[in-house]
Amino acid sequence: MSKKIHLLVIDPQHDFCAPNGNLYVKGADKDMERLANMVKRLGKKLDDIHVTLDSHHYIHIAHPVFWKNSSGAHPNPFTIISAQDVRDGTWTTTKPSLFKRAKDYVEQLEKNARYPLCIWPPHCLIGTLGQTVYPVLMEALMDWCKTFAAVDFVTKGSNILTEHYSAIVADVPDPNDPSTQMNVSFLNTINEADIVLLAGEARSHCLCNTATDAVNYFLDNSLIKKLVLLSDATSDVTGFENLGEKFVKDMTARGMQVTTTKDFLT
């Protein structure tokens, strides 16, 4: 019996993949070209395709407008805001009523010890071009759909008070918002596969966290040996390459496999 193959593509969106995107990940456009070619080559051999979509509002805790300094200026993109910065008053919330919630948030991020709060350029805003799937990949996905299959689109990031790098769970889940909590249904779906091909942007952030959270959910390590990273279909945010490299080192040590879009099933 043939193996059931799922493709999981993380945030293959205009703002990450287009050179003029609001948060372009260097190399992502070429990643998507290679991935699209693989999707066309494999066709019906792909049993299911899952595509995650970063979906933000303009007002968001990781966007500049949310914060201001004592002069009223908003932070520049890529500013790191620590819990101490908030406690010291270096940065405060533009809307005073959100201060306590934001302070609790950055303190929880510090406890999680995964990422500090990084301010990003507003990106993947709901309803804008930036949120859409990069055209070359979308064309390949539509061709695949002609086999009477449907792409499983998974949105994340619409809660303005938490980052949502991982498609599995938000960085700090909101107890009043189910969309930020563990996506058990999605986890169970991908775990039904025999092989889960992993691609998308960025390896250092959303791909890394999605894969890590997914494999950690299954205490029997049933998922990790199914993961196959397509190394030529993912790139890192510039300046965060060490996070992407650490992810590959850690996950391959646990059993994740690595191949390329050209080498898989050839």
C-alpha cells in the first residue's frame, strides 16, 4: 500500500515571498518557485495539502502602532521590547487601557524563553494583497485542486494581543479566544499522514514553531519521524539564521528527515 503524503506549507504569502512584500524573507520567492514545481510534478501523489496563512489586523501587539515611547514615537520595525523595557517605561502602550495586558504578555514571553517581543512591519493584513498566497505557488495549488481535491487553509494571527508564529498554538494563548489555543483537530489531521513534507516561511520563526509545537504535542513522538523538511523551500528572516539552523539541528537529532523539492520521490 502506498504511503499517504501530506504537504504542509507555512505562510507562503505575498508579504513574505515577494521582494516588494512588507516583510520579505530573502530567498522566499525562489523557495516558492521550487515548491510549485514539486507540487506540479507530484500531482495526485500528494494526498493532502495544508497551507497556513498569517492573518493580522493593523492594530497588533507586534506592530509599531501598538507601542510608543515617552516622546510619543512608535518603535521602528525589528525593535526588541523586553519585559524590563515595559516595566521601566521605555515603551508603553499607545492605548493606556491595554498596558496591563501588554505588560503581562511580554513577561509571559520572557518566561517562555522562546522569543522576546519583536516589532514587525505591519504584514499579512487581512484582506490585503500581502495576505494572499504567492502567485506561482497558488497556480500550482489550483492545478492540484483540479483533481477534485481541496487545499486545507489554516488561518492564524487575528488576535491583536498575541503573536501566533506557530499554526498549532499562539505564543501566549488567550483563554477567551479558542483560535489562539491548541489546534487539536489540525494536529490529528496531519498525524494521519505517513509522510508530512514541511516547507514555507520563515524557517527561523513560523515554520520552526509550527513543527516544534506539533511534534511536542504527541508524547509518543509519532509525528517527528514523519516530518520531512524540504530544505530548498524555506528560508530564514535575515539576522535570525541561527534560529533556523538550531531548529534543523535539534529536529534531525530527534528524527526529522531532510530532502529537497527535486530529490523527493525521484
